[in-house]
Amino acid sequence: MNKNQKLLSILLTVIANLGFAGLALANNAVTTAAASTSTAPSLSATTTPTSTSTQSTVSGLREPSVPPIITQISQAKNLLANITLNHALEPVYRTTKNKKTGKVTKVISKYNLTDKDIALAVLDPATNNVITTVGRLNGTSMVFPDPAVSIKLINFNGVNSRFEVDKPVNGTILALKYLISNPDTGSKAAIEKGLYPAVYVPYSSNLNTPDVITFGQNYLNGVINTVAQQLYGLPSSAIPGDTITQAVPPAMIKALVYAEHSDTSSILNGNVQGSLDQMNILLALNGPDTYKYSVSNDGYASRGIAQFVKSTYDSLVKRHPEAFLNPNYVAGMQDHVNSIKAMYLLLDDYAGDVRIRASQGFVAARVFDYGAASYNGGTTRVAKAVNAFGDAWNQDRSAQINALSGQISNFKSQITNLKAKIKKTAVKKTKAELQAQLAKAEANLSSDNSQLATMQAASLKNATVNYLAKIYKVIQYFNDQQTT
């Protein structure tokens, strides 16, 4: 059997076992400690709820069902496509003085983007009709002057802003059209060039239904399955001799994608299903446009579903020409298949780097753990943690660090007091005893300072520990779903 025949055989097996949009989920024993747990859950498989919508078959394969609301959303987007959004620029003046005449004049130094339109498509449940309305956005304040609607902005978040619809009663925002802008200040030409309309479906609790959630799950499963097929046969740098998808099974990538876009505190406080459902709903409503306009405001400007920064992505493209990643950073991050492929490659690269830097403590079964931790906190610190702490490499050491810091403060106080006493005493025997105590305290201080420096340099940051704990919660949730 040649390579192409082997690949075809594998793909047919995946389709037969998992259905049209299924995700190939491989076993992976994950036994690394995390946060307050001694072992992390292993993700052997995941299940998705059965949709209540009708399904059809083509050539014996089951197609994913399309909830009726998705069809209405498509219609709403078509209505918004024909609406033109306007905007307003406000000039900013500066004064200049003519050196010869002394005349003071005002000239425009720049422009600020002040107001811009936002259009909404609203489903009226009483008539099942979709109506459109145009509001005005100023900063984070929105006003909808149309008397046919009564809509309040609850939370401004660009294309994913939340609204409350009082009129029509129990109305639901099916889609919005929003002017993306960058920059908002500068020359008129620069602002105008940076304006472009985006049509998106913001999250709404009215759209939280089992069939929509399942549709979103199926979409992500299909994307990850496509990526796994495209990466077929590519060698892993984390585990020489394995392929990338053997070293890091697709199920683990799925858990990472969900965790990357879930609120850490919500997940760690037990609201796993609610957090994952929100992402599934967005995926169902927006499909390939989900997170298309997502740019982090943490100073890194990470983009898209994979949340890459430009430098990381550009270096990955150069390292992996065999993967045929889109060389354009923005376009590449807006493409889900390309983004998740990049996520897969980076995770394997990171784990491979940890293998080289921490060869003695490296455990092949923990490739995903190393990669995920590096995805959040970098390979240098992960490798140091593996070298320093072995199996306990990713535990939270804040309590130990705080305890050591407390001991160091005590020893410093002791040393200060002992030096003062030595200076004051004239009795040789007493001075000798105090000097012995001082030497011991200084030795203890030196030892504790050394331990603290080692621990601080090698311990994972709290953000990374919590990040891993969040991923493990997601994995455990999938496992629990499978057993119920």
C-alpha cells in the first residue's frame, strides 16, 4: 500500500467512525500535576449532544444539521449587506504664529473619528420577521433613534457587544454591521483607509439552544479534523519518530482552543459547560468569521482564534514551509484551518524545545502539557521547571516562595539586631556568642536567598499554572461527558 492509499484508508476510517464532521480523537495519558491536583485528567474521547434538528445524508454520510436560526441569521446578514454606514471626523486645531507678521492662525493638526453608524438586524418573535435599524456610536455609547425599536447597549465589545431589546418585545439581535477602525486619530486619509465594515453575530442568551451548540461543536470538530488530515505524516520535533498528530492528538488541540477563549476564573470555579457553550454558540453563528476581528488589548495585539502575535507567527511560517501556512499574518490568523494548524505546529515546536533543554526530566506522555504551558509562558521557564522539579514541574509554588521570603525577612532582622548587640557589648564571651549566632543567621540567609532565586527562576508563573489548570478542567469535562 503506497502513502496515498494509506492516507485514504485512514480518512475513510475516520469518516466511518465519526461521521461527516467528526473529530479524530486519540488516546493520550496526561499525568502531570497541576495547581491543586496531583494528576491531570487524560482525554480519551469526547462526545457531543445529539441535535434535535433534522439531518440528511449524502452518499451514505450524515451531514451536520443546520438549525433554523442559522438560516435566519444568513438572511439577516444579507439585509445588512445593503446598508451603508456613515461616520464623522472632527478636526483638531493648533495655532501657528507668522514670524514676520505676528499673525496667529488656526490650522488642522489631525482628525479624530468621533461618531460612526452601527446597523442591527433584529428578529421580532411575534411576526418571525427580521427588521433592520441604524444607530449611532460615539465612543462606547450607542443611540438608536428609530421609533420602531427600543434597544439598549449593555456591554460594548466591538462586534461582540451585548444588547437588550425591549421593542420588539423579546427581540433578538441576529447580526450587526459595525465599522472597524484603525487608527481612530491621525490624518483624514489614514483614518478613512483604516475603516471597513464587518458583519458579525454577537453572543445572545436567546440563541443558546442545544441545536445551535451542537452546530458550533460540529464546526470546530470539522476544522480540527481538516487540520489533522493536512498535517498527516509530518514528523514531530517533540517526539522523534512520531508524527505531529501522534505526539499531540487532535483532542488535545480541541481542549486548548476552548481553553484559549474561556474565562479562567469561570472555568476554575466550575462553570465549564457555560463557558464552552458560549464559544460553541459563537462558532455556530459566525462560522469561519468567529474571532476574525479579535485583537487582544493586553499590549501584545494577539489575533484570531489562535491568538498569535505577529513575530511568533512569522517565525513559524519560516520554520515550517512544508505546512504551507499563509505568509500574511492577518489573513493567516483570520483563517481557522490555517490558525489551528499554526497552533498545532507551535505546540509541537515548543514541546520539542523543552525536550532539548530538559532532556533528563522530559516525559513523552506530557508533550501536550509542556507545549500548552509554553504556549502561555514560554519554553525557557517550562524547561527550567522540568529540570528543577521533575514530575512536580507545574505546581503552584507561591506558598513556598512566600514562606521563603518571610524567612529571609526574619533572618535580615536577626542579623541587624545581632550586629547592633555586638557593637554595644564589651564582654568578649558574649560578643563571641553573638558573632556565632550572626554567622549562623548569615549562612541561613544566604541559603534561603539561593533557594528563593532558584525557585523564582524555575517556577511557572501563576498565570501559566492557572492556564494549565483551566485546560485540565476542560479535558475533565470532556471525559465526564463521555461517561454520562
